[in-house]
Amino acid sequence: MIRQRWMVCSAVMLLACITASSARADGSLAQVAQQVNPKLVKVFGSGGFRGLASYGTGLIVSPDGYILTVVSPLLDTRDLRVHLSDGRRYHCKMICMEPELDIALVKIDTKEKLDDLPYFDISALAKKQPVDAGTGVLAFSNQFQIATRDEPMSVQRGRVAAYAKLQARRGIFAAAYKGNVYVVDAITNNPGAGGGALTTRSGELIGIIGKELQNEATNTWINYAIPISAAVEVIEAENKKRMVSIAEVVEKKEKYAPSRKDELKTKEENYHGIVLVPDVVEFTPPYVEEVRPGSPAEKAGLLPDDLIVYIDGEQIPNIKAFKEIMGTIRPGTKIALEVRRGDKLQTLSLTVAEPRKKPR
Amino acid sequence: MTSPTRTPFAWPGLLAGLCLGLLLAPTVQAQGLDKRLREAEEKRIAVIEKVKPSVVAVLNAQGNNGGSGVVIDENGYALTNFHVVAATGPVMKCGLADGKLYDGVVVGIDKVGDVALIKLLPKKPGNKFAFSRMGDSDKVKAGDWSLAMGNPFLLATDFTPTVTFGLISGVHRYQYPEGALLEYTDCIQIDTSINPGNSGGPLFNMDGEVIGINGRGSFEKRSRINSGVGYAISINQIKNFMGHLRAGLDVDHASLGARIESEDEDGSLNKMVVRALLECDAARRGLDNGDQLVSFANRPMGSVNEFKNVLGLFPRGWRVPLVYRRDNSSKAEILVRLMGVQRQVVEDDKNPQPQPGPRPRPGPQVPSNSPAAKLYEPKAGFANFHFNKLERDRLLAAFRKQGDFSAFKGEWDWKGSGEAQEQKTIFEVNVRDEKTADGKGTQPVVRLSIRGLDYKLEPLQSKLPPGDLKAPAKSGGFITAMYHYRQLLVMGEKGFEGDFSHGGYEPMYMPTPAGQKPDYTKQRIMTEVLRTRHAGTSVKWFFSQADGTLVGFEVTVDRDEDPCEVYLSDYKAIEGGQKLPHRIQVHHGNENYCDLKVEAWKLAK
């Protein structure tokens, strides 16, 4: 569903928005901030290198400590921790991820009895209509890791500039989520802001702040949030269609079955003719095992035992990243491969070909 | 490992990448607007109009390369960032919203806190400046609205300030220093847009009170322009340093003398623990490694950031209350004298050592043709000694009103009774000049009799046994203190060859009566400090801010030991009309030494 109402935003509607926000007395935003803050957590995990933040933000979505956040390398650790608004610190375990929505659910892992955390009622909020462009919003996050323990989240103000499809990338990685987002006129998507809350000016949650992404067309940084009502259609095995939604992930928790995006990807993978070593551990380095004869890889001069270090300047730390990046490159694109051969770095140029039909 | 950079917003000089956009907005008819909205808007416009004349564009002598500032009193004193005046040099040009360019001069600097006080020169002597009042930044809450004003990108050639409007994103924020300087503690985080050139400009609350000085932002992938995350130095922090800044000091921040770490346990709130305690005042007051820091300067301690926030609020040398707990036993409250952060230059008056580390870059030259150059006097330890002399002389003039003793150069004798070391005693102090042993001249001799013991000190003797100055035992140097007291009253500036300068503002705490629990909030008196050095001994004199009375002084005989603290009260006029204290209390280390009632002052001319 594409909503176009934001485009025909009339003076009358603008007026309505402004009036609504001015109806509250001065200082009430401070109260709203105090009400929203306890429902957010600071997330700490892996990262801290090459522009990847080791910190982020999460939303408490149940009184017993389920936490909704965005998918990021930050979560790729056994030592995932959250700090609650009152300063308590807990370890967390991964419950599930939904790649098409780019969200993850984690849970506080403690022997303590937890059943009275303040939380966002995602099921109820997801049923509401998306807000219109022009709506005043507040953004809450732990951007730049300004806060730890009991220090409150940063709060920013802005307006919904548009409700539209996300077309974004980070370097050459296309954004995973391609549904509608709230585009915000404030600079909300800073390092660590992902997983934060976008609320109305009265503190009602409407979106989960996304990652740091760039506009596909202009390369400018986008400030956006995934609506809580977000639902996207995924095609699963045997061309079965299914709707996935944030509410479903939060409701089903451990029982949620993620769409298997990676598997779909490999089927459509563009042809390059590079066969890597078996992907056995979490961080298997992308060593070339074999180069298919006559393939683009052979034409590029790639050799077995080369280690792929960069693709178009983007570091490739593991096989997973290699697969991900190759899945996003259009056929016919010329990419620069930087490989380590022996103890020297070599730059090769490879033109990606159309996907080949897999032999059954 | 990369971390977000936090760069101060000094305008680098060149106007680069400046985009000008033309905005076409639908004009909404005023009568159609909601009344409350219109009122809020009108109020906002009125506030902006009111504060606009106080906003300063700070430029170097050539009229470029600068930042912003705000005038805070009618005499033209204005606040800005240290990193702004570091670029302009001590003599600068200041543009106001009236479109005129004024001469300005640095008064005081706080390098660690990134604050500078400057003074604008009126076009005609006696002309008053429009100024903005300082608010209470502890009342600011995340979610409040704010206005930032200044001269971003040096846009306005007529110095009309740019105004931006936005939210307070967080309060009591901590932002790490760059090296040892430019540490933003307890600062205000804003989404109000600030950009290069906004540095040093005011952050206003919606009543038009200055609540902070805008200085830096968080930047990472996006360039060094507004990222939605800016920081302002809280005005309440600056207020603590204001006396030092007005006194032309190069003021230092404080350290506790210990590292505070979080126990970092999962679950419950953080425990803050004392580690790596140095030999310092906190240790002498009873703090030990492993103690839990419960509160510091009356703020509960829950994180390392919180501790650093509070520490950053105070100048070196201030005393603040600290509560700690040991082994889960009951809490103890102590008063801690804070150490410095930077190396000291002032007190080693004989051979100032060059500071290690990066040498200070030679600042921009002082233009000799500026009238402000006449108000600039460089001196080690000071940003501008000219202003120290002004403050010091003002302080002394107020003190002299209580009594002029300059004619009483003869023998002084004062006596009475009281308690010393928990024993009843009578006491007598006598100071007079006596012939030296070789009979060629005279020298002062101090005699003290207390608890039935007689002490004698010849303070100008070059080879004094180390114990003499500290006599009586456990007083820290009561006899020396009495000598310096008379010296100040009789000789004034001429009596102190080593140092005689204003030391800023500082709280002083009257001693806790024996057997009572301290209540430091009640015992606290805000004072102006005079620092003196004479005959190898440093003294800090505390004058009540309320009425200029000398309420106490601290005599430091040995810098590695506790000073002798003397508290003066019960002021009464003596025969000639001059007021003198009739109660003298002495405290040293953790003990009260004596509490004496003066029954007779005898002063000879």
C-alpha cells in the first residue's frame, strides 16, 4: 500500500497539526520524555571497529524483558548486555530476527524474577493507522553512546516529512527492509540510534528508529523509522507468499519462524564463479577454494587461496558478508576486488554475470 | 577502534561549502491561527528581541576567524569558549546586533572547561551594555525548548545573530576531554542546531535566561556540521568559576586524588568504588581504597560519568562534602579539598618549571593599536593580570571599610580565654618588632601563650627549625597564622612579597562543633579569596561575599600537610572604631584545635 496523502498536505492539515501540538502546555514534552524513557534500554554488544558502533538502543515490549531492536552486527555476540533506565544491567539472549523487517527480538537473561518492566504494547500499537506527514514526533535513542546505566536517552524533536518506501543503502549493501518508513526531518539516525523509539509528541510509539543508511539516489543520509504497523510480503519456498509483521514477531517470540532470506538469496545469486572455503564458523574468512573455468572470476585473474579483503572498498570480514554483498550487485556491474595473495594486496576487476540456472 | 569524534565548533576561517536555500512556505493568515499558538509565538519573538542585543560575534583583530559569545552584565563582561579566544588571541573584536564592532579583551580562561570571560569596551566610557541574565541550569529538563544564538558560518556581516530553536535532548551529560582540555562535564545536550561559528554563543531557556554556552557536537560519518547532537556547558558550572574568571585567572579544574570505578555487576544499580587513592586531602580525611562512594557534593553516585560530571563543576582547591561507606557499615561524611588537574605554575613562584607535554602554541599577536591592549597584562598563572589587580583592589577596598589598620605598625597584643584541645585555657598573642641579635636592625617576633605553654617565633629568620612555624603541635601553625593576620591588617599588599592576588570565589565551612554531626550546607559561607605569600608561607584569606568580612584563612606551612585553618567571628568595634573578631577558632586536619574568646585587643601605632 502506498500512501500518497503526505504529498497533498494542505495548509488546513498543517494547521491542524500545529494546533494539536500547541494545545499542550509548555514543559509537557519534558514529562513525555520522562514517561517514555523507562521503556527504552541501552544495548551493548560487539563492534567498535570500522565505523560499526558497539552500542545501540532497544524497546521493551513485554513486562518480563523481551526487547525489540534493529538487526545489526552489534547483536552478533554472546556477550550482549542491556542497561535499563534505572541503571540495572543484564545479559541478553537472541530470540529471533526477521531479515525482511530488519528487526530482532532479544530477551533479558536473568534468574531474577522480572515481571513488572514498563513496556510498549506492540500488538495494540500495530493496529493503529500510520500517522500523516506533518505530524510532530519525538525521537528517543542512545545515539553516540551518550548515556550508560541510569542516564536517560537523548530526546529530539521533528516532524514526519514523508511516509514512503525505503530506498536506501549503506555503501554497496542495499537496505534489507524495503517497506514503508517514516522519514523524519530531524537528524535521528546517528550511530547507536537504531532500535530507538519514534513517538508522537504525546509519547505514543509509532516507529522504531532504523540504521544509518544513505539515500540510493542522492547518497545523503536518511533519517527514518520503521513503522510499528510494518508488515511486508515475503516469498518462501515453493513460491508461497506470507505476510510478516513486527506484531507477529513480538507476539510469537520463540515460536516465530523467520523468512529464510539467505536461502532465497543464494538461489538468485549472481554468477561470479568464485567458490569459497566451507563456511564453518561464525567468522570464516572468505578464502577462495576454487575458480570455475570460464567464469568472470577466472577472467578477473582470481586464484585459489586468494583472500578477498575488500569489494568496492567495503571490507569483507567473513563469508556471510561476501554472500550478502554479491547478492546485492546487479548483473553487468564491474566491481573492484581487493585480494590478499601471499603477503601482497592485489586489485582485480570482475564483471558480475547473470545468475545461472542451478543444475537440479 | 574508531569512536565518534567530538569536535569543538570553532569556525576554521574559510567559508566552505555554504549552501544558501530559498524557502517558500505557505503563509498562514494570522487570524486563522490558534490563539495559544499565536501567543506562544509572540512570546518567543519577544524573548528573541529581548536577548538579541546581548549576543556577541567574537572575531580576531582582523575581523574573521571567530565564534560567538554573550554579554552577562552592563559593564560588557561576556562569556565565550576558551577555544574561541585561543584562536583570536587575548585582544579581539566583538560585533553586537547594533551592527557595531567593539574592542574586546580576554579577562579569564578555563581551558579544561572550555570557557573564557572577555570584556567589551564601550564606545564611550561609562556607556552600559545590554546583557542577558544567567538562569539556573539545574532546572533544565530533557524535553524543554531552547534557543541557541550566535554567528554560525560567520553569516551575518552586520552581526545580527542567527537564532535556532530546538529541544533539550539530555542534561547532566558527560563528554570526554581532548587530551586534558575541553572536557564537557554535566553539560546540556541539545538538538537545537549549532554549527561552526556558534561556539561560545548562548543557549537560552524560553524566558531568555542563559542556561549554557554552546561549544561542541558529536560527529562521525556526517561532516562537522549540526548532527542533531550539540552540547552546551551548563551555566551553573560556569557560575562556580565566575570569580576565578573575573579575577583574570587561568583557572584549573579539580581532581579528587583517586580513581572512581564502577563495580559493574549485573543486576542492581552500580556501586562506585574508590581505587588508586593518592596521598591527598581525601585520604587524610579518612577515605580509603575499596570504599564505596555514596555521594559527592550532595549528588548520589551511580555511574563513572556521574562522578566526572560532578567533579567537573568545581575549581581546584574547593572543598566539597563526600559521603562514603566502608564494608557495608554506616556512612561517613567528610569535607574534601580538591586537587588540581593541570600542573601548577603559580605557587612555585621561585622557579616555575616548564610544563611537560605539548608546548602552548604561540598565540596570535596582540595588536598594539587596539585600546583593549592597554587592559591586557600577561603573567604566568593568569589569563590577564590586569583584571586580577582590579578584583583584588576592589576586595581590599571593601575590607578596609571594616577598619584601616595601616597606622598601627607598633606592638599588637590580644588575649582572652577559651578551650584548646578540650582543655580550658587562657591565651595571649603578641607581635612586635625587636632588635636583631647583631643590633643592626629590627625584625618581627611573635609570642604565643596557650595551655600554659609559651611559644616564640621569629618568622623572618632564614634558618627556622621546621617545627617552629607549625607550633603549637596539632594546630598546623597557629603562631604563624597570627603573624600573617597582623601582617595583612597592617601592611596590606606591601607585606606580601611572594604573591598578593585575588583567588576567585570559594566556599568556606565553619568548623563543626565538637561532638556534633556536620551539616555542611549550613556551615558553608561563599567567599572571595585573597592569596598571599610571605616569608615562605602561603595563605588563603576568605572574605564573605555577603559583606566583605574576613571570615577565615588557611595557612599552609608545608604543602604536603594539612593547613592551619583559622575562623574569625563575633566582630566588634574596638576603641578606634575598627572592627576586629572576638572569637578565633582553629581547626587542623580532622580536629578542632582551639576555640578562643578575645577579651582585649591592644594595637599600638
